[in-house]
Amino acid sequence: MLERNQLPLRPVAPGFAAAWVTVIAGASVALSLLFACITPFVALAAVSAVALPRQMAITAVLLAWLANQAVGYLMLGYPQTFDSFAWGLTIGIATFASLAASLGVLRLDTGPAVTMAGAFTAGFIAYEGVLFAAAVVLPSGDGAFSAAVVAEVLLINALAVIGLICLHMGAASSRALVTAQPGPALP
């Protein structure tokens, strides 16, 4: 189990944190291909907020959103219309609102599980709130914010956050095992 001082990875291993940014961006590509319009940006933002220094979390979320847009428009054939571009930008804004809300939770002095749960919850509320507000101006389907759709988005994000946390814990454990081993003697 990770201790609170292991999250975020700021003081320990900047190379590991940089690699984690790549993992988040790569996860965005894979999850965009898998879920298309329901890429779990809340999970990506919450885990980035908890596991990375602030600037790297911002970079990770930006790369994740850009990767998602590239996959959508270049591979999945998203329509190239004003409405589609506007929703893409809105999703980016919602993703950064999710990150900001998740980062806000880090100020609380709680254990890692409560911090992660709080970051996820705050991020989800911020994300859905921005999208709901945008639906007043931008066209959307009648059921876009139905209980069933919101529950599906919540489930996909919850499963993604669990998977990312497990991946992070595995990587952090491996890193701890590697750094604990004595290196070769220097001449």
C-alpha cells in the first residue's frame, strides 16, 4: 500500500513522473479508441492531480485531451462541424475544471484513499457541471444528461481510476524494489 508521502511523486523521481505523463496520454488514446465519446477524463485528471506535480498534471491532462481529439477527428471520423469543435473545446474546459477541482482536494490533510476518492468526486462534479452548463448553449441529445448516461460515465471513470491507481501502485512498487537493491561498486 502506498503511503501519503509517496503521492504525489514530486520529490522522489522526476523521471518516473515524466514517464507517468506519457502513460496518461497513452491511456487517453487507448480509452478514446475503446469508449469514443466517453473517454474517462475525470479519472485521468484525478489520478494526474494526485500522482503528479501540478505542472506535470496540467501537461498530462493537456496531452490526454489533445490525444483524444486527434483520435476522434483522425481515426474515429468525428464530424468536422462547428458544433463538434465546440463540444471538443468544451470537453477540454471540463477536463481542466475536473483537474482544478481534483487539485483543490489535495489541500486537505487526509489519507491516500480519501484523497483519491475526494479528488475523483470533486473532479466528476466539476466535469459534469461544465458539460451541463454548455448544453444550454450547444446542441445536445435529449438524453445526454439522463440518469442512465451520467451513471455510465461515472462507471467508466470509476473503473478507469481503479485501473490507473493499480498501474501506478505497481509501477511505484517496482520502482521501490529497484531502488532498494544495491548498485555496483564504483571504483
